[in-house]
Amino acid sequence: MQKILLLSDTHGYMDDTILKYVRQADEVWHAGDIGDLKVTDNIKKHKPLKAVYGNIDDTKIRSEFPLHNRFMCEGVDVWITHIGGYPPKYNNSIREALNGNPPDLFICGHSHILKVMPDKKLNLLHMNPGAIGKHGFHKKRTMLRFKVDGNAIKDLEIIEFQR
């Protein structure tokens, strides 16, 4: 079993409260718009990190992290990208690949809107943790945590902070 902390859209922001949740996880996944490598360096001091770059990220971040990150976590096929869309309106750049080989768990960021929803057609779970940074239009800062146990995703929690 793996305890996962899922965040996105830090836009260079990291504080001790977020790091408290980082330390409680087994692994941290970041769905892009990192904003500053200090964010990911800080996370990596505490826990393993899987991340992708987002549309605001500079060449240094883009050289360290991929646009797409697809991997297995226990028995769950995971695909993380920054701009992915939502079921059934996925981004044009990934729609064909997603339809041809859907993962079990599809994660994106970008919208700053927390959403967790099934795609019954593709038989996957879609997650967007919202935005945990302070830059953007969102009124609440959010991230998700959950457990991956074999091929099950369970104990999903929303972690929410005021801006």
C-alpha cells in the first residue's frame, strides 16, 4: 500500500503546512505548474516525487520533468499530465492516446479546480487536485491524498486551505 499526496499548480509556493502533508505521504505526485525548482527540491528532501511540467514552467523545470509521466503504482496504471481536460472533453493533444490505451488513473492540473470523476466510457478515474499555490483565481487552495492498495484507489481525502 502506498500513501499518495497529489498536488498541482504550486506556482513557486511551498510552506510548512504543505510539507507536513508531504512528510505523511509515501510518495508525492505533482501535476505541473511547479513554478520554481525550490518547490520540487524541497519535496524531494522528504519523499520520492513524480512530477510533470506545466505551461508556466521554465526551461530548467522542463529539463528536469517530462510533459507526461506514465507509470505503475502497485497495480494501478497512472498517467499524469498538466493540461488534460476532463471526461469526456479531453485535450486534443492526448485524446487519441488516451482512447487507445487508457490508464486506470488519469491526473491533470491546470484548471485550479478540484475534480474527481469517473470516465465510464474509458473505465478510468480522473483526478485534478486543484491548486495549492497562491497564484490564480481560486478561492481555496486544495490538494488530494489517497491510498493505492494493489489495484484499488481508496481513502480519498480533500485537503483544503483558505487563500
